[in-house]
Amino acid sequence: MGLSEHELIVARRELDELYDRLYVLEAAIEDVDHDLAGSPTPADYRDAVAWLLDAARPVVEKRPFSE
């Protein structure tokens, strides 16, 4: 196909799934920013970390470009 070693062909479905997972992660970051504004409690921090981890894990667990 004439691609260099830095180019890659990706199925549209895999790219869409990645974008969906990144969107969830982006929303989690916005939620955490909002939830931790002001005077957060230790429970707020625990909840924020749990939400971020829940949103981030699918991004790294199902990498469409992994070997």
C-alpha cells in the first residue's frame, strides 16, 4: 500500500470505539474537575479517583492498535 513505518491503516469501527472510550474519559475529567471544585471531602476524592479509573481502564485495556 506504500505506507511508511509510521503510517497505519485502522478499521473505522476500531477508531470509532477508541473515540467513544476517549469521550467517556473526557467526560469523567470534566466531572471530576467540577466535583472537586470548592471544598472537597476525602470521600469526594475517593469517588473522583474511582470514576477516573473506571473511565480510563477501557482506554488501555482494549487498545485497538495493540499487537
